[in-house]
Amino acid sequence: MDLSVMFFGADTPTDDGPRHSEAYDDILTVARTADRLGFHAIWTPERHFQQVGQVFPSPPVLSAALAVATERINIRAGSVILPLHHPLRIAEDWAVVDNLSHGRIGLSAATGWHSADFVLAPGNYEDRRERTLRDIPLLRRLWAGEPAEFTDGTGTPVTVRPQPRPVQDTLPLWLTSSGNPATWEAAGSLRTGVLGATVGQSREELAQKIARYREACAAAPEQGGTDAHGRVTLMAHTFVGADDEEARRLASVPLKRYLQSYVRQTTANRTADPATAELTEEQTALLAEFAFHRYLTWGSLLGSAGTCRKMLADLRELGCDEVACFVDFGLGREEVLAGLHRLAELREDVA
């Protein structure tokens, strides 16, 4: 099982507003450290117009910076919202990053969920899932250098081939799932990896989804993707402390603040459950408190090295191939770096 580092986008409250340039400095510092410590990959998301994830509107732009700032670590987007972008744009942008990184990129395709994101492509919101599943085979063909027909500015069909040519002949692809079992099965059928999360799911629920994914993957034909086993990557909030008490004390306030911000983002979605939209600040805080304590019981890497070692062993037994360690939920740079060094010492135990 591989260990990677994931950024998912905490807000950065300060007295005079967020300092985004400092956030990018933090990301580059953590990426260089993860590279030196031997972590497998570094993941960055795509987020738009919200308090959570303000510094992640463009995965290929940030990944280009990460590519030249690092030497060996894989550079991955977790995720690219496929319905927001033309497939040719995705293929060309990521081919640039693949060249800059000398063949280290991969991306997870997401359908998108927040209605506000789709101001970038308002006509693609209703059928976003269908578009995503349809565009994955097309994206693979474009990456392989195959020509494809599109409509030009005069309304005339024209055949084009994306440039530049990437270093990797095959594009490493995942499909992002927020928990829907059908998405896990679709990932298997497309022979992509699957990018999920431990949060919000029990161990038993995840075991069922992984089994469903493996079955679909084994039954699917070769498509220039993963092998018949597939690849399961799970995101988990991570901070390895000197001991359990320190880890939970330091993580408590920033993680609960992050969870509250995420709930507020969810309520701003036009298709949100009306009951969720009516939550008060007090109710939101109670939900975050409950989620934090539940998360400590299973699914997080918040604790001592010994506690995190046990959780990693459990995730490996569950069938996880890679843990994407979500580190930017509000801790300071020095705390994140200290936790990374402790986590790196566990890599051989879970390899």
C-alpha cells in the first residue's frame, strides 16, 4: 500500500483576510518535503468560488508548479471536474504538465456537485454524470494521440489532434466517488482507479463498495487503464502527533472549523436538501463536533504513530492500495511538516 499527500483546501482565516500567496508557499514546501521523504504522490483538487479551497481553481496550473518544484513524486489531480472543461483542453493542459514532470502525472475525473461551479458551464450541470462517463474513453483516445472530430468556429466539423504529445503513452485515471456505489462500479467497468474517502462511511460500507469495484474491474475489457485488480485510493484526514493526546488536541479546533465550513458550502448548493440549508450556526457546530468524534473512532490518521499504524494496517486489509493523506485542514505549516516526518517513518510498515 502506498502513502500519498493530499491537499483538499482549508480556508485560511486571518484578521485582514486570507493570504493566498502564503498558502501556495505552504503547498510547495510540503510538496518538496513529501518528495524528499519518499511519498508516492501529491494530490490537489479543483474548487471554485467557495470559502473552502480558495487556492485550487486550476489543477493543471498548480500541478505545473509542483512538477518543476519536485523530482520524483507523482503529481495528481484529485479531481478534475470533467463537465466544466472541453476534453481537448484537459488533454492539452495535462500533456504540458506530463512533459514538465517527465511523465509523473495522473488525474481523477469528477462529475462535480456544486451548482455554483457550473457558472463555468451552465448547460452541463443536469447531465454532468453522463458527460463524465462518456468523456473518459474520449480523453484516453486523445491522450494516446488519436485524432477526433469536433465543430470549429464556423460550425464545420473538423478533425484535430491534441498537442503536445505527453511523455506517458497511457493516462493514469481515477474516478472520484463521494460514496455512491454505482460510481464505484462504473470505475471498475471503465478500468479506472477509484478515488474515495473514509469519512462518512463505515468500514463495512467501504468493504462492500471495494468488492463491487473489484468485481466490475475483473469483468471489464482492457481499455488502456488499470489491470483487472484496479486501484483503490482512499483519502483520510491525517496528522501524526508525538502521542494521541497531542494529535487530537492540535487537530480538534482546525478540523472542526473545516467541517463547519464544508457544511456551509454544502448548504449553498442550489440542489441541497432544504433541511440542510436551514441549519443554524449552533446546529452546524454540533454536527462538526459529532463528526470529529466519530472520525476519531475509525477512518482518520489522527493520533500517535502507533494509532496511525493500526489504522493503516486496517485500510490495507480492507483492500486499499493507496492512502491519500489529507493534511491541509487548518494546521500550521510546521505542524504539518512534523506530522509528515512521523508518517514517513511508517511507510515501510505498510508497503
